Amino acid sequence: MSEFIGPKRGPWDGEPRPLYLAPMSGVSDLPYRLLVKECGADTTITEFTNSTALTREAATSWRRMETHESEVPFIPQIFGGDPGDMATAAEMLAPSADIIDLNFGCPAPKVTSICAGAALMGEPDRLVNMVETIVNRVDVPVTAKMRLGTGKAPNNSTEICERLEEVGAQRLCIHGRTLRQRYAGVADWSSIKEAVERVELPVVANGDITDAVSAAACLETTGASGLMIGRGAIGRPTVFADIKVGLGWIDQQELPWVRQHENWENLSETGQAFASRKWCWDRYIALSEATVGIHGKWMQRHAIAFTKGLPGAKKVRSLMHQEQSDRGKAEAISRFLGRPA
Ligand SMILES: Cc1cc2nc3c(=O)[nH]c(=O)nc-3n(C[C@H](O)[C@H](O)[C@H](O)COP(=O)(O)O)c2cc1C
């Protein structure tokens, strides 16, 4: 078993379990993945990338698979409807990857229309054969992220997990919604528990975990071996530290944005939000510069997310428009976060 997979855990009794940043297209770029690690995430996964495009050496797709020596483990996620292309892409990635993750959860029509992503939950034989082919072709662990089912037929994630265990997948993650639900409704953690109890592999629970209270509730309900956080981490990389502090797994005084302030406890909630986000923003820019450079589109998206909900956030777009260079835009956001209204 790879050191990066971790063991299956039993019922939760309060002890620390790994927290994962969910793969998110347009969010989990390399500097952001490195940042959330500094903010308490244990493991990150790239955004999904089209396996067929990777086999054709498409430059923009390979850009999404960029990593850096400081990213350990490196877990690229791929999707596709063609088992041959999926296996070839996995082989191309294997020399640099610690684990390869397969996407069976995406509900976007451009993905499901090629019988990829969550559409494969409706073709379980095809899904399982695809995973088996990939497991046999690469010498790194293969993991899979799925939904509960398509929503058109009875949920089949537990059955698929059992079959994936048999063909050699090493870790599974379940988002507690169906394809039909997309992001609507409430994630069904009790269905994740069913799979947790039926397989010997570690199962990671995903869906609607946004803070320490929901993290504890999900671990209690599911007994999952880890938790994956998606939307709760957009613009809020500190959500991982918040969960760990809230559950008593780490001490708040260890956090770098807290240590920077002599009187953190005396700051208002808004003051703390500005201070923690400024620390994160400056690190995001520093990590970008140290790895792939500042990528204008990525940075602007994060700038909107980082400042969302803060007083004065409406002027963030115009602050960026006033600057010509990406560095100038980054500095404008840093100044905004450094001077709370
Ligand atoms: C903007 C966005 C992009 C996403 N991109 C991916 C992706 O590339 N691969 C994937 O497996 N899931 C993707 N997802 C789904 C998330 O990984 C996660 O399963 C889902 O958001 C539910 O978790 P949450 O309730 O914590 O957000 C994406 C979700 C969002 C909101």
C-alpha cells in the first residue's frame, strides 16, 4: 500500500482524520493546492483533465497537470469516456504522479455526453472495466471519485465500490449526491456510510462539509477515513485549519496568520477575516511566483473569491482594472486586504 493512501478507519471517536481539497476545475490550480496545504489540508488533487486531450498532447490540458517538486503527493485527476485514452493518459502521467485519480462524478453535459464523468455510474460494467484496465497499465495507485448514482436508477455507489475494490482501486471518494441532483439538495452521508461499511478500502466522504460542525457530523455519520472539502474551500483556504482547530486537532496559536498578530483575540470577526485572507493572498502570490508564475486568469478568480463577503469587496474588480500588470493587480488585492474598511 502506498504511503499516500492511508489506512481504512473504523467508527470515528474524535481523532484526526485526513482532510482533502476537492478537485475543482478553475479553482485547484497548483499554487492554490500548495496554499491549502499550508492552511491545514492534508492532500490535494488537480482539477479534472480530459484524457483524450492529454493523449493528443494538448498544451492547455497539460498546463492543468503542472506540478512542482514541493507538491507531495501529486495526484492528477483525469476523465474520459474512452478506456484506451484513459489508460494511455494514466501511463503518460504515471512517471510524475504518486496516485492517479479517476473522475466518475462530473455532471457537466459536455462530459456526460461522451459517457464520461458521472454518466459512467449508469454504465457500471464499463466503469469497472475502465478502472481495471488502468490499474493493470500503471504502477502507481489508482483511486476514484464518484457520486451516489445517476439518480435515474437506484443508487449503485456501494456496488461500484465493492467491484472497484476487487479490480485493485486503492481509495474511493463519494460525493453524496446523484448525477441528476448536480449540486442541488443536501448531500446524503448515510449512503456513503453504506459503502464505508462494505469495503475494506479507505472511503473519503464528500459533500456539504464547510466547518468543524459539519465535519464532525459527517465523520460521525459515515465513519469515513477522510473528508473532502470543495465549495467550502473556494476563497477560504483556511477552512481546513478552522476544522482542525474546531475539532481540537491543532492549536489555533500554531496558525501563521494568528501568530502574526499579538492580539488576534481582540480583532473583530471582520478584522480576523481580513488578516487571515491577506496572509493567504500573499502566500498564493508568492507560491505562484515560486512555481508557475502569476497566471492572470487564475489570480483574478481567486481575488474575487478571497474578497467575497468582505466590506468594500464590490470595488475589487475596479481595483484590478486600474492595474496593467498581473503583479500590479496582485498588489492591489494585497493592499485591499491589508487595510480593512
Ligand atoms: C467549481 C467546481 C469545480 C469542480 N470541478 C471538479 C473536478 O474537476 N473534478 C471533480 O471530481 N469534481 C469537481 N467538482 C466537484 C467537487 O469536487 C465536489 O465533489 C463537490 O463540489 C461537492 O463537494 P462540496 O459540497 O464540498 O462542494 C467541482 C465542483 C465545483 C464547485
